[in-house]
Amino acid sequence: MKPARGTTVIASILLIACLSGTVFTLDRVDRLRTGASLEEILYISSPKVLKRLSLGYDGLLADVYWTRAVQYFGHKHRSNPENYKLLAPLLEITTYLDPHLVVAYEFGANFLASPLPDGAGEPERAVQLIENGIRANPDEWRLYYNLGFIYYMEMSDYAKAAHAFARGSERPGAHSFLKILAASMAQHAGELETARMLWITTFESTHDKQIKSNALAHLRALKVEEDVTNLEKLVARYRERTGRLPASLNDFVSAGMLPGISVDPTGRPYKLMPDGTIEVRNPDDFPFITKGLPPGRQAPRPDFGKLKMDLPP
Amino acid sequence: MKARISYIAANTFREAVRDRVLYNLIAFALLLVGAAILVGQISIDIERLVVINLGLTAVSLFGMLIAIFIGIGLVSKEIEKRTLYTMFSRPVRRWEFIVGKFFGLAGTLVVNTFLMAIGVFAALLYVSHHLQKPDAWLLVALYFIILQFLMITAIALLFSSFSSPLLSAVFAFSLFVVGSFAEDLRGFAAMTKGVTRWLATGAAYLIPNFSALNVISSVAHGEAVSGQLVFYNSAYALFYAALALCGAVLIFERRDLK
């Protein structure tokens, strides 16, 4: 039977009109329901309940929740938000459903840790998320890297950052960069012996010239810091003994407190300043030192931009 | 034309009743009464919530199943019983047959939903001894459920216009499941770029959006539904049902029934 021409034309026109109508009305509905689906979903905020409801398809549900978390973050981020209150629960649900979804720990923790409005400003929850990730994936060195990064960038806790990087560097396949980070953080935290040990390990275990030279520069900086600390202690002892400050480093040698003039790792003698502090001759030779610098020249904060090397994908 | 469509619709309704479709009401009543008594004994202060959530979910799921399983047989059954040929030997056009079938099944579902709604309100009255003002939003949720039925009925008819009953059921049910995640799909599409974005967005708009029509969780918590949402959801559901029906008509017009 031949189709009726009139019916075909009318049905086709109606079809196109209805298609346009659905697109238009759906856009309107979307505008009315911004974020509605997320709010509805968090009526079920218990990851345990969701895992049971997933009927074993928890991997797929975790992927859906991770995508939702990304969407939520991206959407809120654009609107300069006051909070990201659903971010942490969404990430907790995601990682409970699939504890091996490493990407959710890595990026999720960064979303959580960054200060508002760039992130949720919840570094403690970020640390908790990453620690959960480490418990579920103890060999994923990237998680330790992220943990150290958060301790360093958001919490300025160099000792914990150093510890996290050091733990990560012991994981199989860990990038050698973690050792450098651990040493750098330990040095900044004032743990000179730990830092020295880590830098020596880095120096000895790498064949990369850049890493070797970096480790050497840090070891020299550690030597300077140790020398400056010791010399300043000598100044204090000299003052106690004589009642005045030494005029030069030769005074220590004359007083039998030093066998000879102390020199920095480049072979230049240290400078004794009139106020009794010790400085290096050329601070530019030691980019990583925190002591022995002239007044007004601040010790550099470890810079990830400088420290960071190309991590494998 | 109007009389012919009404006649086909009335026949479809009568046939559905004869097929004991409304027997699902018994299962529904047992489910609600059982849940109300059980939850009252083993939980604290969520009887109302359970009756609303379970009641409306059951209305929706029972209706969806009826829409799909009756909808997919509307065309094939007529062909199988050869009643279609008798009908087309009279001055009945193919599009009238499709539209009449749609209204017949939609009517069955509306009646079914109305009876179930009475059950939900009765159960609610039983567990909380009185109805509250926010309970009126349940009517909006029920209205949205009916809109969903219109869409799925049209979809089932579209598939049954060219496919076997079994495949039509699979297609329609799959589309129902995918449509429940429609908002996510559009979100995913928005995150892609280039040609993928165009294709994904196009596909996301073609899929029925059932998630916007599901307000069961919100009304269970007494949350209001905006008038604008009611308006645009109604328009969307009607456009989509009409779209699927036009598709069904265009296909059925070309189908060789010999």
C-alpha cells in the first residue's frame, strides 16, 4: 500500500516541530533544575546504602559518581562559590563504591584542598581522602605525592610533607623525583640529618645529570646551613668567654676554638658580620640555603615549579 | 475522524481491562498495606516517607511496565489476530489507528494511576491519621508520572510499529532506563569537544528525559514544585509523545502488512 502523501507531509512537519519543541522545553527545564539532580541524589548520602543498591554494579556507579563530582566542581567553580558542600560526600561515595579509582583520590583531593574559590578549602578532608586511597592502594606512589603536595601547599607542614614523599619514594616504580621532594621538604622543616640522608640517597641512586646536580646543590646548601649554625654558636661562646664579639674568624683560631678558617663548599671563607651573624660570600652560589644570607634576602620557599620534573604519564 | 479515533481508543481500553491489566491494583494494594504495617513496626518516624516513596515508585513502575508490555503488543496483536485487516477494510486510516491506540492505552494508564493514587492517599491517611498541606504536592508527582506514561506509551508504539514485540520491549525498557540518566548524559556531552560534542548532544536530546519528571524524593520531603517546572515538563512530555507518535505514524504508513 502506498503511503498517503498528505499524512506523510503533516507527520514529518509535526515531527520536526515536536523535536524543536522538546529541545526548547528541555533547555528551560534544565535552567529550572540547576543542581537539582545532585540534591536529589544526596538524599541517599550513605555510600554503604548505595553500594548495596548498586546490585554489584558498583564500578559503573562509581564512574557515574566520579563524573558527577567533576561536573559539580566544574559547574560551581565557574560561579565563584562560597562553598562546595557536596564535593566531599560525592568523593566519599565514589571512592567507597570503587576504592581503586585512583584518579578520584588524586584529583578529588586537589579539588578539596585548594582554598576557596578555587577549591573547597578543606585540606583536612583532602588528607583523609588520600589516606583512604593509600590504605586501599598502598603501592600507588602518586597518592603519596598528592598527600605530600597538600601538606606542603595547603597546610605548610613540611615535616609531614617530607614524610609523605619519603613513603611514596619507597613504593615500587615510584618516580625518583619523590626523593628530591622528600629531601627538600625535610630540609625546609629543619630536619637536616634526614634531609642529608635523603639527598645522598638521591645523588647515589640516580643516573640523571639534572637530578644529580640538584641533589649536590642541596647537599652543599645543607653543609652551609650546618656551618653557619656551628659558627654562630661559636660566636655566642666567644662572647660569653671574652665579653665581646669576635672581630674576625681569625679570633676563633687564635682562641683555639677552630683549627683553621672555615670555608663554604666553594672554598670561600665565611663572612663574620659586625652583629655577630655569619654570611656566605656569594649567596648566588647556594640557591637553596635558608641561613647565611644577607639581611633582606629571604630564604626561598621550596618551589614546585623549580623542583618539578616531568612525571611519567 | 474524531469518532474513529475515539472508537479505537475505547476498544483498546476495553481490551486492556479484559486482559486483566487492572489486576495489578491488587498487588499494589497488598504492597502498600504490607509496607505500612511492616515499617511501622520495625522503624521510627519514617512510615509517611516510606508510604509516599514506595507508593509513588510503585505507581510509576507498575504503570511503566503496563505501558511497555501492552504498548508493544498494540500493533502486533492486531496483525496476529488479523483484526487489523478488517479494520483497514473500513475507512480507517493508519495514523488514526496509531493515535487511537495511543489514547486507549493512555486512558487505561490514567484510570490505573487514579485508582492507585487513591490507594496512596488512603495508606497515608492510615499511617499519619491526617493529611497535611504539603501532601498536595503528591498530586504534582502523580501528574508527572502520568506524563512519563504518555511518553513511554508513545515510545512503545513507535517500536511496535516496525519491530517484534520482544525487541520492542527491550528497546522501550532500555530507553526508559537510559532516559532516567538523561541529565547525566547531557552533562557528559557538555564535557566533550568538537564533533563528539555535537553527536553526544544530539543523542542526549533525542533520548527521553525522565529524570526531570521524577520529583518523588522532593515531594516526599514536602518540597514544593515550581509552576514553571510543571508547565515546561508538561510541554516537554507532550512534545516528546507527539514526536514519537509522528515517528510511529511515518513508519507504520510505509509498513507492508501483507
